[in-house]
Amino acid sequence: MYQQTQTYLTQLEDLLKQHQLWQNTPIDPQALNSTVPFCHDTMAFEQWLQFVFIEKMQMLVAKQQPLPSNFAIAPMAELMLTEKDGGDAIIALLTEFDNVLGSSHE
């Protein structure tokens, strides 16, 4: 499951870069102090994907820690990325990723 998760994360990063939704400069550390879901009060959704989701998931994979289950990122992506270039491809990938991690991965 770790290898499959890493593959999804790599594909997500590639899509974000391909559609110019990847930020090359570090995010303001204060933006990470948000207490609301997806940090939507301090950063754009694509920034959350890059600086929170991908980083956290890569850390879990690298340390072979338990992966989250029963989460749904695709619905938020649908709200935030539908009008953005590449949004449909990112939403499709996140939907598939949600389904994989939502299923038993023991």
C-alpha cells in the first residue's frame, strides 16, 4: 500500500506542476497554523495539497506509519479546482486516491 500511495502522491505532484499549480517558493509558516479543514482560511487548496497533504503523506510512507482511511479530499477538490486548469484531472486522481485509502489497506 505504501508504494501505491507514493505513486499517487507523485502523480498528484506532477499534475500540480504540469498545470502551474505548484508553488516553487516555501509557504509562509504562519499559514500552517490554521485550525480549519484544508487550511482554507490561510492558503489555496492547491497549496494545502502541496504543503500539507503531500508532505504529511510522504512522511507517513517514508516511516511506514499507518495511513489514514475513510477520508475524502475529492469533494473539496471539486469545490476548489473545477474552474482551474487541470482541475478535472486532479479531481479524478484524488477521487481514485480517496477510494483506495477508503478501502481496507491492511
